[in-house]
Amino acid sequence: MKIDLKGIKNIIFDLGGVILDLDFMASVKAFRKMGFTYDMFDGQLGFSDDIFYHIQTGKISPKEFRNRVREILKNSNLTDQQINDAWCAMLDGIPVSRIETIRKLKNKYKVYLFSNTNLIHIERLEKEFAEENGFSFTSIFADVFYSHEIRDAKPAVSSFQKVIEMAKIDPAESIFIDDVEENIKGAEKAGLKTFWLKKGLELGEVFKVITK
């Protein structure tokens, strides 16, 4: 599938499912081993407690998140490391080919990142990325926007408006790439051009002609 970049100056990437591989079930399994029961997950294996979403928008701190996990499990002996490891189990790595694609795109476009994420995940991701690659993850982007920092999350139109304002970009000259249709719709309402990276599509192939 081709991507139309005519008139585009800025490319905004989502993180999970686009750049970063995610294995949500790995965290589900890790928390189950710690004592989570099935009623602690919703019908789509999302976490039913709001704490898992509040940390994403910065409404609570990592410390408050971990304390709430201990309350849910009725286990005050769980260490910060144990909880962080279970929460980060879903982070499944970033293929080098995707980083190379983004770095090539930087030669022609301003490249940004906008992710629904949280401090625990980002600290782990950035640490492991630097150790594996020898340079910082954020260095491959003109700027990064994390939901827990801007206190807003996709697919809310307001979250995209904040990114547009902070990046000082013209939405008509900008394209947002995400693997979730709902987020794509939110971006379009904010005036951004979009590309839905459906399952099976790979960044390297989508941008193959452009990054040759």
C-alpha cells in the first residue's frame, strides 16, 4: 500500500504497533502470575481498573500506580521492580529496520512521535534502546509527545491539537501514522492527514520508494 506524501512536511508516528512491537498478553500473563484474576481484565483483555489508564495521562505517578497494584493484589510485599517488570513485559522491542526507515525520512521531513504511554514504559524503553543502539531513542525525532506528559491521550481531538500547537506545525502539511483506526479518526478531526498502518503492513515497505 502506497502512502501519499504530496505537500507533506511533517510525519507524526505512533509508537506501539507502528515502531515498537507490543505483546500485550505478556503483561497480562505476568500480572496473572502475580495474582490477578480474570475479573481484573475487561472482555478484550484490557485492564479493568482505571489505574492502568490514569498513569497513561499523568493523573497518577508511578509510585501511586504500584501502590494500587499492591492493593488490588492484596500483597504489600511486591517490589517496585516486580511490578515494573510485569507492566513492561509487553514491550517487545524495536526492529532496527524501522529505525533506519525513520532516520532516512529525517533527510526529507520533520519527524515526530506521539504516543499514548507512561513514565514506567518510557524509562524502560529509552534505557534498553540506548544500551542496544548506542544512541538515544528520542534523538531520531524532531520532538516527542507522550500522553502522560501532555496530560491527554489519543483518540481525543484535544490531544492532537496540543501536539500540533506544541510542534508548531500546519496540520494540512502533516501526516499522522497509527495502527488504531479510532486514533486515525481523531487525528483527521484535528485536521491532520493520516495513514492507517493496518495489521500486516510494515514501515519499511510503506516508505520503500521514498527512502531508497
